[in-house]
Amino acid sequence: MDQSTEEKIKTAARKIFHEKGYSGTRTRDIAEEAGINLALLNYYFRNKKRLFELVMSDSLEDFFSSIRGAFVDTSTDLDQKIQIIINNYLDQLTANPNIPIFLLNELRSNPDALVKKSELRGVLNSSSFMQQLEERLKETKQTGINPFHLIVNILGLTVFPFMASPMIKEMRQINDEQFMAFIEERRTLIPQWIQLMIKK
């Protein structure tokens, strides 16, 4: 099998699916983006659904693998983990700014399947990150707080600006370069905000 052609198709499909979602994408769009004819695309991938499933699986793996290692690393403390998770998310989102909306749209239509594919539930619940977080909440006498709030806050603070980038750029009257400078400021600020949530 010609790997270069297959990878070219997958790269094109990833770009188009991320921009338009499943329902808004035609196989013809993918073929044009890949610079091949439709018959060749159908030779490698039988239909749009099969190609979409591959793109979704790869996108989920990319998105969650960037933080999975930080969750289970026993050599880092909680503060280090928080910084690593935020840095990894921002790196991933900077390289793939369309992923949040793409995943959100698909999560709304099939949340159970996507969560199972990511295997994040099992990793998170048994991780050293969760153990360290629960210990920190006990130390700071915040035992009534569900630790998952902190995880959702980290996700929201990192992911939302990318989802709302058109609105943020318009409101602040900034260009793409200035928006990325804004994101880089948040790389320092978000860990500080998270620390304030769990400090004594």
C-alpha cells in the first residue's frame, strides 16, 4: 500500500473534518485537498464514515495523550503536574486550533463512545494527579469540593479562548499574532489562578 498517498488523504481529511465537521464534509472536498481524484480516495477508504472514524480516533489520541502522561507521572508533584498539563494543552491547541470545536460537536452527538475511546476515565480516576489533588484539598480543609471541578477549570481556562477566538479578536481588535501573544500570557497566568483555588 502506498503509505504516502494514504497519509496525504488522512492529513487532508483531518483538516477538512476539523473545519467543517462530519456533516459539512464531502469526500470530494477531501480528495481536492489531497490533490487526488475521488476514485483513488475511495480505493484507500471505502467511505466517509470510515475515514471520519480514523480522524476522530487520531484527534482524540492527540488531544488526550498530551496530558495522559502528566496525570500518571509519579515523579512530579501537583504544582508541576498542573503546569505541565496547561503547557501541553496550550501547545496542542496552538498547533490544532480547530480541535476543540470539532471534538465538542462530536461529543454532543456520541459522548459515551468518545470517552471510552479516549480511555481517560480510567486513567484519571486512578492517577497520581487525582491522589495528589485529593491530598491537597484535605490539607487545605476543602474536603467538600469535588476534585473534578479543578480539572474542568483547567480545561475551561485553556480550551475556551481557542473556541472563542473570533469573538476575542473582534472584542479586543487584535490580529492572529496578538491573539497568540494573549495565549502565551495565559500560559503563566492559568497556573497562578489554579494555585489560588487550592491554596491554604
